[in-house]
Amino acid sequence: MEIIARNSEIETLERKYCSGRSEFIIVYGRRRIGKTYLINKLFNDRFTFTYVGARKQKPQKQLQRFAEQLRLFSGSTYAPSLNNWEDAFNELKVLINSRPSDERKVIFIDEMPWIDTPRSSFVEALEYFWNAWAAQRDDIMFIACGSATSWMVNKLVKNRGGLHNRITEQIYLRPFTLGECEEYLQNNGFIWDRYTILQYYMAMGGVPYYLTLLNPVQSLAQNIDRLFFSKNAPMREEFEELFNALFNQADKYIDIMKVLSEHRSGMLRAEIAEKTGQSGGSLTKILDNLQRCDFIESYSRFKSSVRNTLYRICDPYTLFYFRFLNGNNSKDEHWWTNNMLSHSVVSWQGFSFETICMLHLEQIKRRLGIGGISTNASSWRKQGDCSENGTQIDLVIERADRIINLCEMKFSEGPYNITKSYEEKLRQRMAIFRAETKTTKSLATTMITTYGILQGIHSSIVQSEVIMDDLFTY
């Protein structure tokens, strides 16, 4: 099976392989994103040594497995005795020195955060191995990989000890876009149209591993029933397993995600603190880690201070989980098929489409012809009071050419019809935005829809359009 969508990452890794000097490369990103697959597929028969850390294993067990890998790659009949990680890296040196001098030595250590258990001294041994030996050579390509993104960033990227400024390349793998999901599905025998793929993305997002769970013989509804609602459904427990694998004190992270799932337009830090009882450095750490793993995003309010930064869930699977799985005790193994036309599902689709549009901001800008123009994306809202209702715009694109796109995102089964009342709402909202922000820039209403807008006497309010097909470009 070929590697889908990772062209720039492949180019970087191949360039580093041929650099003629020792390289320390880190590859990170959330669990299930395809890090291990990418490295194994690309270097398949070029490894000098590989090792995978094990979750919740004591140092001696980790060392025992490391020794067994040394035996395997050396072709020896016995595994060396390792008392600590310094011994382990010394034996790794022996293995490397046994290889031809003109051969590139590719060392791949996967799930590195799981190796660094308390009092293991793993990082210190790694620092010494690299600084005192590997960095002095010109033939080593050392690849460190891990799903615990916070560990990878804090212990390697932001290391202030022996590994400070030693990382020669960082590769962060993000979820697939809609277009990349389409490429994967087409290459694997699916004949789904873009509307179906969009609905898939609403439920499971762009995580490559989730794509591998799909059955091309089944419809999307049948796949969702099998993966989420059938007996022993493989995706039903995925959320808690995912968070427990990624974060220490996972319950605190889940509490914040639950609160955010109840506030679709996002929450201020102070609001999150009030709802969860978490604050200070602990809350900062959790929010940072959730952003690093692509579960949430922070975005500014139009012309507002940093204190007014909003946090919002950007992971479609998480939103699906809290909307339809968390607390759902139904025994109906065809729950999705039986409820897919319900008001609850239709309402969720509208919000999920907005989330997906926000994830494809670059595609939206490209369609608007402003890919090369400096822009600032934000949100805006005016709180209501007892005398008037509030109003909000989830996506405001402020452009360097003194135009501001006020974006409306609507999911529908066909061309979207702008009624007289909706036209009046858009005009009123534009007037309120100008009055409240006091902007002198030109305002343009942009509709982002599945199949475009239905042309009629009220559609002239729209200055520019983006449709579903535009979101699939990359």
C-alpha cells in the first residue's frame, strides 16, 4: 500500500537521509495519525535498529526488550545484559560500529515517551549518546517518534539540557484533510461521493487509522453502526483509551473536553476555569497539550485582546463522541441508521460542517483568491441583553487589501435557499458588525455551503461563495 498525502514529510526524510551528516529527527503527532506507518514504510529495509517503547512497563522490562532487539538486528544468538539505559546505548554503539563504514545507519525509536519512566534516566543517557558520540559522526540518522506530543515538545524540542538545539528536524503529522481522505478512499476501493466523504469526516475526522477501519462494501451508515453502535464496537471506547494513552491525569483533560463540547462557539479561559475548577499553570498545561494534539484550537476575537482568546473543539471525532456516544445507553445496534434523519443529527451536521470549514481555512482562502494575501482569521460576537438579542460570526477573514469576509457556513442536501428573512438577518448582522467594530474596511458576505446557493431575488446579498468541492482541494 502506498503512502497517502505525506509528500512533504517524505521529501524531508529522504533529504535528511542523504544529508551526509548525522541527523536527530523527531516525528510526532496524536495517536493513530500514521507516524509509525510512515517511518516503517519509507525505511522498510534500511533500518540499522528499531525499538518500540511499551506503555506502563518498568525500566527493566523495557531494557530487556531493547536487548532482544539488539540481538535481532546484530544476528547474534544471545541478548546483551543491560542494567540501565547507558548500557543500552553503549551496546547500540557496538551494533552501529559493526556495520560498513559507508552505510547510512538509521536508528528508529518509537513511542519514546513511554520509555522515559520515573527515575529511568533515559533522557540523560540519550543526551550523552548523542552529544558524546553520535553527533561526532556523519553517518547516523536517529529518528525519535511519539504520540505524547507534550513529552516530545518539552523533553526534546524545548530541552534546556544536553539536547538543547540538537534536534535537526521536526516533523509534525496532522490529520488528513478532506482531499487526502478522498485520495485514500479512492485508492482503497471506495466509490463514495464527496457528500458521503464529508459526512464521514463529520463523524471521524481525518485520522488515518480510522480510515483503515472502514469497509468499502458497506454504506457509510452501516460502517458507523458497526464501528460505534454494534456489540463490542471498536470505536465506542476509543475516546477514553486515546486520552489515557496520551495524557497523565487523563480525567482532567476529559473534563475540559466535555465542557467545551457543550459550548459550540467556544469558551474563554476564565469560563473554562469556572466550569471545571481548574486554573493557573495546570490549566495552561492542559490547554497547550490539547492544542498540540489537534483536539482543540484557540482563536482570537476580532480586534480583541489576548485575554479574550476562545478555545473550541476542532476534532470531529470528539464532537461526535460527546454528542452521540457519551451517555448513550441504547442497545440498538443500528442506532445511526434509525436516527440519521432525526433533528438531533441534522443539528449536529450543521455545527460539524462549521468545524470542518474552520479546519480547511487554507482551501477557503484559495477559493476566494486570497491565498497569497496576508490575512487574519478570527471570530466575533456581540453579547445580547434584556433589550436585544446577541449576534455572532464564527469566521471573520480580515485581509491586507482592506476587505473583510464575513463567512456564513451552511450544510444542506442541495443548493441553499436564501429567504427574505435570512437576507434581512445578514444585512442586520453586517450593520451591527460595522457599528460595533467601527471598521472602515469593505465588508463582503461569503457563503460556504455544500452545493452553493440557489439564485433568487434574495441571493444578491452574497458577494462570494465557497462550495464543498473547494474544501477537497490540496
